[in-house]
Amino acid sequence: MEIPLQGRRRHGISGVIGAVIMFTMLFTIGSEYFIFINNANNLSTQALVNRANSLSTRLQEAMTITTSLSASNYLEFYFNNTGGVAVNVTSLMLMSSAGVILACDGLALPSGQGCTTSTPSMPLVANPGRGAPRSGYAVTGYQYPTSTTPIVTLKLITSNGNIFVQTYPETGVSLAAQALSSGAIGDLYLAFQSYHYYTVTTGNGCPTGGSYSGYCLNDQGKAFAIDHANTGPNYNVGFSVQITDLNQQKANIVLDPYTLMSLVPESGKGSLSYTNWFIVSNTSTGGFNSILLSYTDVVLKYDVPQVVVFAASAPQLSGVAYSGTYLQATGAVAAGTTTPVFMVSHGCEAAGITSCAITGGNYGQNSPYVTTLFY
């Protein structure tokens, strides 16, 4: 007997449906996996490109660092960007030879580690061919003990992770690298960027009596440009520069009271001709940079930078008190006057010498140095 057609069972339908579902799932998962791998490859490629660009930027970063002391013996620094990209110095660390942190400032540095804010504070940015800070040296919070002259190491850290290092006192090699560009004349190295000027004031708490002259120095910054309005009857100023003894025999140089700095204006402008500022002794006390009543010979030890100050109108010989109050221009200096500056040093030069009799001097040097514009 024949079975009706509608009563027959259809075989294999569920298998086909299952295969379609499985194919759909594999296609969907495979597509998503392909897209995921493709995105991961793109991200990896972009990361490699970014890393290569960052590495290229790091390799282009370069700088030279100059360290010195402020008039109050605080360690200060200045850096020149000698590379091909802008540098962003985000942190600094100052360390002793034993690895002790003496001062630090910057981003993400822990508190309680001797960190003090530098002036100006981090970060410091300099474009290629420029220096920072633009206003002059940056002063750290570390006061250098000049009596023991330890070697300390300054580390400047950039946003790209580069670390640039300089010591204080600077090594002979680093000084020699700068010698052809500035400063190295004869036995003395004069740090170009350390040229500062001061107003000389009295009263308002400035120490008097004893060894103090009653006059104090107030740092006004770089002396390459001075307002001509400061000249005239009340023109009481002083100057300073950082000097390093680079005598080939490593002898000491003692500067006697006849060491001076002289400014000479252009012909026919003003009446400041050949005004001399003689060397003085000064000390930091009670928040003041005080000029001392009498002069003590400055001893320049080999390869130890030292800031010297010029603020007296006459040599401070034995029995002669500070006479800076008379250090004034004889008349106003015209705006636009450019003055060459000479440092005339005199004294004695010998190994281990710490004092100098004027009559026995065996050292003298005239150093054409910088210029000052009275604007």
C-alpha cells in the first residue's frame, strides 16, 4: 500500500539549519577578529611611529650648562639650547659627591626630600639657539659652603627623559669647551653671563658698625643694559662677575685693592669717561649683602669659580674706609650710550699664596670683557 506524500518525514533539514547558524557565527567572529587584529596592528604601528618620533626628538636635544654662585653664595645655573628642537626642563636635582640630595625642584618630585623651589621655578623652556632662564641665572635653594669648596653635581631632566649634567666647580674640560666662545683671557676665565649690577643703598636695616660699611648691594640683574635715568648725582651702583683661575701651573692668584672694573662711554656722549669701580669685600648677613668697611685680598684658587664685586670709588688700602658713596657719574649719561667694559686685575701669583703685598706684586692683566648699553 502506498503511503501518502504528506505523511513522509523530511530528513536533513536540522543539519542544514545548524550549518547555516555555525557558518554565520564563524563569519561574524572571524570578521570581528580580523577587525580587532587590524586595529591592534594600526595602534601598534602608530605607537612605533610615536616612539620613533620621540626618540628622534630626544636625540636632537642638546644643551650646555653653566653653574656659578650668586652674590649670596647660592648655587645658580644657566643653560643654552644647542640642539635642533625646543627643550623643556621639567626637573632639577643637585647632589653631593656622596649622593645626598642637596636641592631639587620640578614635576612629580616627592616632598620631604630636601626639595626647594628654584627661582624661577620649573619648568624652563628654551627654543633652539636660545638660553634659559631669559632673565638670567636660575637660583637653587642650596647655599654653597665656599670655605670647603665641595664638588656638587647638577642634573637637569627634560620632558623627553634626557638628563644633562654639570658640576660646580665646573671641570677644566667643560671650561675649556667654552673658552673660545667667551671668558678665557690670560690666566682668568670670566663667565660672560655672570655680569650683574647692583644699587648701593644704606639704612633700612643694612648692617652698620664693626666691620660693616653701612652700605648694602641690591642685585638688579644683568648689567648688559642699564636705564640711563639711573645716572647722575644719585648714581650709586656696583658690578660683579664670576672669575675662575685657570693658570697652567695651577697657581693661586691673589687680587689686591688696585683691581678694578672700568666703563668707557662712546666719544661725545655723557660724562662717565673712565669711571672706575674698585674691588670690595662683601658678606651676606641677616638677609643683606653687606659691603665691608675694609678690603681683604681675594684668593682665586685654581679651577674654583668665585664672584668678585666692584663698588668702591678708590682702592681700599690699609686705613681707607669704604668710599662707595662717592661713586657717581659727574653728569647724566645720554640714552643710547654704549660703554666698553674692562676688568683690570692686579696682585700676586704663586702656588699656595693667600696674601699679597702691593710692592711685591707679580701679576697684572687687562681683560676687555663686555659692553653695557645705557638705554
